Amino acid sequence: MMVPDLSDELRQQLGQQGIVDFSEVALRQALEQRVATYTLIKLADWPARRWKCHYRLLVKEAVYDAQSVPEAYARAILSL
């Protein structure tokens, strides 16, 4: 079963920020406009099971866990 990249709630919140393109590339570019550096980590199987996420995005001191890359970018954008 495929999980959608972004929930309707995240899409609405991004829309309130003026972001209407929810593709991975567009969200990455939007994040890069807001922050100089970040680190995206794809977790191996055992940490993904332990932390119940597949990706971890690090921005400054913050950590964002997500099921997909676009979700990680969206969570970081909304928190900045």
C-alpha cells in the first residue's frame, strides 16, 4: 500500500504559506530559500522500524521525522 506524500492538513498549511506545488523538487527549493543548510537522512530498516519513520531531516538544532522526502521538507518549511 502506497502512503501519500503529504496529508491534506500539510497541503492546507503549505497553501497558507503560499506554496501550491507539493512536488519533492518544489518543496526542496522552498526549503532552500528559507535555510542555508540542512541534512536529509534516509534511515536503514531497523531505525525506521524503531522510530516509525523513513526519513530524518536536520535543520540547525531541529529534527523532523517523516515517511517521505516531501513530508520532511514540508514539516521543516512550516516550522521555520
